[in-house]
Amino acid sequence: MAGAPARLLDVSRLVSRAGRGPATGIDRVELAYLRHLLADPAPLWGLARHSGGFALLGREGLDGLEARLAGRLPWGPPDWRARLRLARPAGRQHAEAALRRLAVAGLSPGRLAAGLAAVVPAGALYLNTGHANLSAAVMQALRAVPGLRIAVMLHDTIPLDHPGYCRPGTAAAFGARLAAVAAAADGVIYPSAAARAAAAPHLSACGRVPPGIVAHLGVEPAAADPAALPARLRRFLDSGTPLFLAVGTIEPRKDHALLLDLWAGLASDPPPGPSPRLVIAGTRGWAAPALLGRLDALAAAAAGGGSDAVTEAAGLSDGAVAALADRATALLFPSRAEGFGLPPVEAAARGCPVIASDLPACREVLGDYPVYAPPGDLYSWRARTCDLLRAVAAGVARRPAPRPPPSWAAHFNAVLAMA
């Protein structure tokens, strides 16, 4: 875009997540921004917080960071600063060392304002999509760049709306970040109108509701890669048994407990036809010990020759998950709260049937594509699942036509017009 202002992209979250397994939804958004801005000729800089302060990267450094995140280049060895922090995960140590090697400037917190003003062009657009670095101190330092505009993506306000679904202390920390956004942001990007509606009262309580836009997240369906599946899952592809898929971090908000209750009920009171299997594709996050204990007990039973009706699978690539979705009878999405909800949008783009919680964000983005059930209502979830199983057993189940997903092009057209 000729004459476009410089962009300063915050990549702190991507660096902090290095080596921690498959990207989460927010990670993938930040990575999509990095790749889009690298493909755009406008001047580009990157900012990342690390354990020693901040790193400021130019276009070449950001290109090197993207190549390492994609696995095309190695991170390289940890430097002496990284080795001083042995408590950090090894992947984070390697990433922070690489970050320092790629940076055009390393800045202490006290020198952040001066360093930004010396390098970042006046009138730049700062983009923060990862909920990192949202503090009053960083916002004030950014203002040292003349005419800089601050745009922040608020994916949701779940820590304030549903604090019980988050780790202790998350709500207070998120509230402080939201206060910084309310005070300093020139614009807020929301992934859905539902997310915007949920955020408005919290921002108002902070004293200011910045101007905002709704820009649905882009979705690019991955190519299915059955070979990337471990053998224990690859055998499900040709089994002919009804196969259900749940995708997402294992945490209270995603309500995996409802799915385990559902499958226990299907085992004790089965519908007609073959017994269905459930694959839970996700990394363990913060979850109740009781839920993790149930998952451990199911894994132990399967290893001992018992039922493998429920299989937990962490660390699957996008291609492996896509292969499961192409075979799945349905994707199940019993989440209790969402600002967007990537898994059902990705499933719908493949023509995979979806049973989803009846949430405003899902209705907004997916319309009438899914079969909806009330969040947490086990009776309704069993009824919807059994309806589909009966259709499969009768040979009348049909996969719907794929639903075209939102595009990144439309998203970035809206966002970059904010400058």
C-alpha cells in the first residue's frame, strides 16, 4: 500500500509461546498478522518483551522470527542471558536468545520510550493482538513516537465475565490490562460483535470506551495430512465407527467434563448402531484435578485393554486435526463462553457437521450451520448427539456443504483502514 504508515507489531506472545506445542487460537491470530504485514511493502517494525526487557526488530528480524516459528530455520543455541533463567522452558530460552540476535535494539524498560522514538517512524500504527504488553507503562512509552496510533485486539473479556473459568488472579491481571486499553487505545479491534458487546460495560467502568471495529478473524482451512496422525488415531479413519471430535485447550471454559459425562451415558445407555468414539484434540491447560483424573483413568483403561471410546490427543498438527475433521461424524463444541470460536468455523469450512453451544459469537459467525445446544445442558447435548447417531445408523446422515469462512483479506482491509 503506497504511502501507508509504518506498522509496529507486538510479537511478545509468539515469543513467549515458542516451544510450547501447537499454536492456540490467539497465537495463530498474531502469526497471521506477522505474515500479512511481512507481505505488505509498508515500513514494518516489531516489538517483543522478554525476560531482560524489550527487543525492537526491523523487517529482516521479523522475517527471521517468522522463519523460526514456522520451523524453516533453527532457533539456535541459548545465550548466556537465557541460561541464567533455567526455570524458563527450553523453547522460551532458545527463542529469547534468537530474539536478541535478530533485534536492531535491545531496550531496558527504562529506555523503551527513547528507543522507540529513535527508531520507529512518526505516525506509525502499533498493533497488539495477543493481550501481552498491555500496561500503562508500555502505552506511555509508545506515545514517545510522534503521532503513533495504538490499536489493540480484545478477543474477549471472559476473565471478567466468567472468572471461575480462569486461573486464580487472572481476572485482576486482565482488569489492569483492560484499564490500560481504555485509557490509551486509539482503536479496539473485536473479532465479533458479541465480543464488542461484552467488552463495552467493562471499558465504560474504566472511564472510557475507545472507538472500535468488528472484524471477523480470517480462517484458512489446513490441508488434511492423515500421515501426521499417530497410528492409534490413524486407524480410526477407516474404522467405519462414528467418530466425534473436540478441539481446544483442555480447560474449564471448554467444558470437556460435559463430553465425558455424555460418553459415560452413551456407554451405559447406548443408542442404535456402533458405539461412537470421541477424540479430544487439545493440550492440557488449567483444568480441575477431577477432570484430569478422569482423563488419566480413561487413558489407563484403554492402555490396559479396556474401552478406547474416548481418546485424548495433544500436540496434533493442523493437518492431522484436519484429517480427523474430514472423517468425523461431527465436531462437538460445548464451550461455555467465546469471543469468536475458531474450531467450529474451521470445521464448517470443511463441511464437517457441528454441534455447538448456543452462544452469541457462534450464532453471529456460523449462522444456522451448526446444530445448537444450550451450554452445560447434558440432556440436550445427548439428544442432539443421539439424533445424529440414529441418522448415521439409518444411513441417512449427510455432510453439509462447506460454509465459506471469513477471510483475512477482509479482516485486514478493515483493520489497516484504522491508521
